[in-house]
Amino acid sequence: MTSYPENNVPRQPEQNPAQGQPYGHPQQNNAPLVDPGIEKDLKNAKLYGILSIVFSAISLLIFGFLALPGLIAGIMGLNLCKKLSAAGVNSGNSKTLNIIGIVIGAIAVVLWILGLILQFSA
């Protein structure tokens, strides 16, 4: 017979942790859900995209020579995104970050080269 406490709510049967998992927590499997190499590529693709945007933006504002590393990082990140999509993995917003970094980096490279030409021609 189930006993009811003062507030008329039935008590949950207590479970010994040695017998199984505590309340509501499914048993966790220690096997990774995603291949570690793919997970690393996902992180690197996003990192390259962020670095590409940062380097390219800084090159537009202050240091023009940072446009080349920004452009290279964007291209490397976009190549990783293509590799991930070929493996059937969604790269999320990493592809967008890399494309934005490439566009800003290309504009920064053109402006930097024009600046150098104008500086040395005058």
C-alpha cells in the first residue's frame, strides 16, 4: 500500500545508487558521438573564419600587411568546410565566417596594394 505524506502526494520509491542510475539520469556511454578528427576540423574551420575576419578588419583599419594572413586563414577555413561537407558533416556558420573573411581580406589586399602604389609613386 502506498503511503501519502501530509500534502497528499505519493512518495517516489527510493532507489539505491548501487542498483542503477539515480533519478532521471540515463546511463551515459563514454563513446564519443563524433569522430575526434571531425570535431577538431569543425573547431579549426570556425577558428580560421574568426581569425580571417579579425586580421582582415585590422588590416583595413591599421596594419595593411595583415590582409594576407587574413586572406590565407579564410581560404584554409573554407577548404576545411568543403572537406567537412564532403564527409557529410554540417559545418554550421563556419563557411559564412570564412567567406566574409575572404571578401574583407581581398578588399584589404587591393586597398593595401593601391596604397603602396600611391605612396611610392608620389
